[in-house]
Amino acid sequence: MKCRHCGSPLQLPFLDLGSAPPSNAYLSEAALRAPETWFPLRLLVCETCWLVQTEDHAGREALFTDDYAYFSSFSSSWLAHAQAYVEAMRKRLGLTAASRVVEVASNDGYLLQYVQAAGIPCYGVEPTASTAAAARAKGIAVVDRFFGVALADELAAADRQADLIAANNVLAHVPDINDFVGGFTRLLKPHGVATFEFPHLLRMVQGCQFDTAYHEHYSYLSLTAVQRIFAANGLVVIDVQELPTHGGSLRVFAARADTVGHLQVTAEGTTRVQQLLANETAAGMLGAGFYSDFQAQAIRVKRELLMFLLQCQADGITVGAYGAAAKGNTLLNFAGVRPDLLPYAVDKNPAKQGQYLPGSHIPVVSEAHLRAHKPQRILILPWNLRSEVADQLDYTRSWGAQMVVAVPRLEIF
């Protein structure tokens, strides 16, 4: 395999989770009786540009299907994050009714609904029919295609260029990262700004967040790698912010490199970029040693989870899971957990209820099931939302339930 950005041969291993089905390929009851497709799940490091990436075994059309089940609006904390972003960008960029905002990977309109409410013209680009339909139900215009240079050229030719393009948690999801980034250069107005949010590879390693590895994540990103990818495709990084979302993310601000005298560039932004690049270098991210211990940490988490579930079973302690999240599916399949150890997973999303988790075949149920069965331990699979989930499930204290997370270490609280 060669690097999806620079084409260099990939030889440095980072993480091997065996094989698993796509993490968002939930199964109907009928599908349980049919064969299930599994793919190897291995990550490698490019020692030329330092882009960490998943081996290619499945195309984007096989992963981001018409019935894609991830809807952003089911997380209240994520909605609050999106609303705060829109207000911050409105003030920072002076967005008005004469501006245009585009979100690439707009999902169910979780973010653009706030742009629309502010009176700023907008539209989304979203290839999954299920989420695009949910956005349209909110009155948001959606272009239902995969984004890249070809689509960006079409939109620009139709006078649909943007003052702001938002791309939240999508940069890691594209197999052709050069074509994807090149599209932003074409769709931005000359003095437009694009923002990209993505989990920070540095935090992934420091927090043993190996369960954020799944087939839909083609790339695992540092600012070092992103700056090089952007530069090769006509964008300049002008600012960066560190965010707490998804266990530690970056929000990178970029502008077109062919625009002279960027009005958006500030000394403060340039300093933040330089400082974060220096932090990544100091952490060793430009050397093979930084990536060498991650596999062992993943195995440790796997063992701790299995020991916990087996001990609960031996002691007669009932356990349920909360959150049919993609990261949870990575963890459960790597650990080999099945319904005999974890009989169900609760989720707020009706599109997932009545389905089964890929690989583990654990049934997804509504919160009513949790209230009826009153488990003594509740394993929170989306650990990045532990506070939100714990608050939501505060009523379970009435029967003495305790919450559990497995990453970065087994913790009962």
C-alpha cells in the first residue's frame, strides 16, 4: 500500500485490530441469517508525510450507504457545540445575509439549522440519503453527492462559492484526501475561510483512543500532516484551535493560497499554528518511536474490559451498554464481546433501535428497555460523551446502577 497523500510506500505499523465489519453497518434481524462482510482493520504510518491511515479494503460507497445510521442531532452536547461554532464564525468573519455558508458532510442539518436561523444563506453537501432527507425536512438545501474537485467546480460554475465552508469530522473519512481538499480551494471565494474539525492524532495516542479506528476513518490526523496536505492542494493553514470534542480535536482554519494578502491572517493565529507544530515535534510525532507502543495499549484495554465483563457474569452482576456508537463497535469486536457478556445496547436513535450491532450482533434497544431491566452496571461506549450520558441516566441511581467506561482504562464511577 502507498500513502494516500504523497504516494510513499507504507511500512511502519501503528495498530492491528484484526478484522471487523464496517462500524456503522447495523444489521436487521433478517440480516443476522445471512453472511456478514468483514475487512482487515490495520493502520500504517507514512514516514514521509506522517499521515496515519487505514489499509484500503472497502470503498466509500460501501461504507456511506443510503441508510447510513449516524445522525448528529441525537447528541445535545454536539448540538451546543455546533450552535456555538456558528455564532463564533458569524462574529469572526462578519457573516450576513449577503454571505454564503456551505457545510461539507452536513449530515442531518445539525449545524446548518443554526446558520439558517441566523439569516445567512447556506446549503449542505451530504452523500448519505438518510441524513440528507432529515436535513431537507428542516428546510435546508442539500447537494447529495460525495465532495471533491469535480463537484466543487460544478458548484463554483453555478455561482455557489462560499464565504465559509465547514467540514466537521469528515477529513478523516475520505479515501482520496487530495481530491477532497482540492475541492475547498475551488469552492471558496477569494477571501473565504474553511474550517476543518477532526480528532487530533496526538490525543488519540496519549489517551489510548484506539477505538476511534474504523474503516470509515481512512486517515488519522496531526497538524503536521494536515498542513502538508493543504499546501499541496492550494490551501494555507492560518489558525488552529484545540477542542475537547471527541477526546481532543483540532479546528483548523484555512484560506486559499492563491489569494494575496489574506485578510484573515493574524499574528495570534500564526503563533498558534507554529506552537502546535512545535508541540507535535516535541512529542515525537515525526519519529517512528511515537507510534510503537499503541498496539500494546489497545490490548491492555481489551483485557481489562473482558476481565470486567467475565467477573460481572461470575458474580451475577447485570450489565447493559449505552450508545450504539461506531467506536463501541470497534472495541466490542476487537475484544470479541458477544450478547452472552453484554446482552443489549441502548441508543436514542430510532434508526438504530431494533437493529443489531455489526459483528457482535448485540441488539440495540430503546431506553425503555434500560428502565425495565435496571442493570447494575452501564457500560458507556461513546466515552467522549460520558458526562452527557451520565447526566441523562441520572435516574438509574435510584436502583444503584454504576457507570463504566473502558477507554483509556477501565473505570467505574
